[in-house]
Amino acid sequence: MTNKELQHIAPILSRIKERDNPSGYTVPDQYFNTVETEFFKKTSVTFPKESGHSLPEGYLDTVEDVILSKLNPAVSDIPKDYFEHLETRVFKRLALEEKEVKTISLQKYWLAGLVTVAASILLFVGIYKPVKSKPIDTASLESYIIDGNVDVDIYELAEAINENEINTLESQDNLQEDNLENYLLEAVPEEYLYN
């Protein structure tokens, strides 16, 4: 590795000079390029070509039967080809055992349903009696509000009334600024005007 390459890869390391290395230890040329291959040459593991074990001929063909017979003697009594034909036998039995599903005819109960609906309608009409209300006159509404029965905030009032309604009120009552100012000074306490 050249000094330029080292300077590009590790600039701080490239500035270290030999006098800064008091141990005097140096790395041989091309050491890091070959260290991996040298390591694997010295540590390679070789396996024997033969395992040293042998199985009797046909052992793997019969081992399952031998193990099953030792674990549970009843398991060895299963006939040959049992599992190959099991599915077809099960489906044949299911086909024979299908039963007719009983259905309930709703024709018998339509009259009872009709009577129930009619009774519900009559009950609703009997209980629900619309209340006829007479219109409230303006004078009683004003006196109700003036008596302090309604707690109205000016912000709530501003939200409830839109600009068109305010313009309509102004045109109907011919409000003038002087009249409005005099009314506010007389009717509204000063603490509400300044807050």
C-alpha cells in the first residue's frame, strides 16, 4: 500500500511517522492482502473419507416397523394398505350417514308476525300524542329574558345571529349610533363595557 492510498483511507494513521512508533514493530508488505488465505491454509479441517460406521443391508427399510412394534404392540396390528384406502372408506360412510335436514315452514307463523307488527304500530300511535304548542308572544319572551331566567353570553349571541339578521334588525328599528350609545350607557353596567 502506498502512502497516498493510506492517506486516502486513514488520514490520521498516514501522519504517524516511524519516530512516533517507539516499539519499532512493522508490518510486512502485502501482509493484509494475504493474511486471510494464510490463516485458512493453517487452520483447514479435513474430514475422513469414510465415516467408520456401517449399517446392515436393508436396515433402513425395516427400522420403522421394528421401532413401532417395540413401542406399542397394537400399532403393529394395522393391516397393510390401511392408510391408502382410509380416506375413501370414511367418505363412503359420510355419504351413507347424510340425514335429511328439517326445515321450519314460516307459512305457519306469518299470521303471528303480522299481528305483532300491527300491535306495535297501535301501541306506538296510542303512546305518541303530538303536543300542540301555541306560539310564544314576543312580550312574554322579552320579560322572561329581562327577569334573568336566561343566561346569555354576548359571544353566544354573536354566534347565533349572523350579519344579515343584524342588518335586518338595524333597518327595522332605525338604530342610530347616538341612540345605541345612550342605551348602552344606561342599560349595561360599566364593568361589562370595559371587559
